Amino acid sequence: MADAPQLPDEAEVRARWGAFAWTPANAEKAREIMARYPAGRQMSCTIPFLDLAQRQVGAETNTQGWLPVPVIEFVARELDMPYIRVFEVATFYTMFNLVPVGRYHVQVCGTTPCMLRGSDDVMAACKSRGLKKGHTTADGLFTLTEVECMGNCSSAPMVQINDDNFEDLDYDRTLAILDALAKGESPKTGTQEPGRHTVEPLGGPTTLTAMVSENHDYRGEW
């Protein structure tokens, strides 16, 4: 597949990550996570351990992070689980990156609600800044991925960039976000629609208006 990311050389990966271990701070976090579950139930730590490991790799590489095979093997040893069981989890959830990504992982939702609301324009904006699906830009700044529903259908189209969602996008708003990130700035997260705070109806509520009025009178807000 043309958009499929390329796996890095295994020998190089093992040379770089074969001795992976928790930092002292993450070792403490790992102990806190493990303590949430009863003895013998360490399998429940798989997802938070993988997330912690990916974030540590990201901190060491100044990227969003990814999960090299030796790192997944490390997590399996920490949890006394077969490697394949941990690998199954890492390959199931798109929150885990199995190949290196850039500093900003731009995940564009292409599912039906976002598509109908203009995700093609979002993709076009990304393309105009040199982003290509399944690839990282030459400067290592952006990786572009198309993903399925991210749960923001009421404020479509949207993208998730690392841990942040950006919603109510169009071509120009997407460009503004990418340009701000490229400059090292922190663009506003969430909805980009002026006057909108979350996913309330544009122009105000159209149903349960009496309830809204009562809440406004009682709380003095809204």
C-alpha cells in the first residue's frame, strides 16, 4: 500500500532500543499503575504500560513516540506476559504507533460525518503544507495519518494532534493550526468555531429552551 508506513531496520531498532528501561520517574508511575489492580491481574496494566513506554520513547526522541519491538518486549517482561499478548494489544489500538512518527502526529478523521462536513478540505490543507498520508515530513515535524471515528461527530470535521483535538475545521483553520505548531506556538484546542465552547448548537439551543432559560435564571450564567 502506497500510504503504508515503512518499518525501520530491525538491527538498527534493536541497537537503539534493546536496553530500554523505565526512567526513575516512569518506574514510579509504573508501580502506581500496577498497584491499582489485584495481585495476579497485571495483564490489566497492558494498555497504560504501553502508553507510558510510548511517551518515554517520545520524550527521548522529541516526537509523539512509538513502540519499537524491544520496548514491547520490555513491557511483556514487566508484566510477565507472552510477547504476543502485548503485541496484540499494541496492534489493535491506533493510539499506539508501531513505526516512528514526527513531533506532531496529525490524525485526520475520515469517517462519514467528518467526510460530509469537509474532511477532504482538512486533508487538502495538510497536503499543501507538505504532509502525506503514512509519511513524516523531511524536517521530522509532522506525520499524517487518516483514522476512523474519533467521537467528535457533533463538531466535525476534526483532527487529533498528539493528545489534543481540534474541531469545526475547514481548510484555512487547519492551515492556521499547522502553521502555529510549526512556529512552536500552542494553537487553541477544541472547537475552532467563534462563540462555540464545546458542541452546543450553533446559534443557541433549539430544544428544551425553557429548561435552558430556567438554568440561566437560577445560575446566572449561560
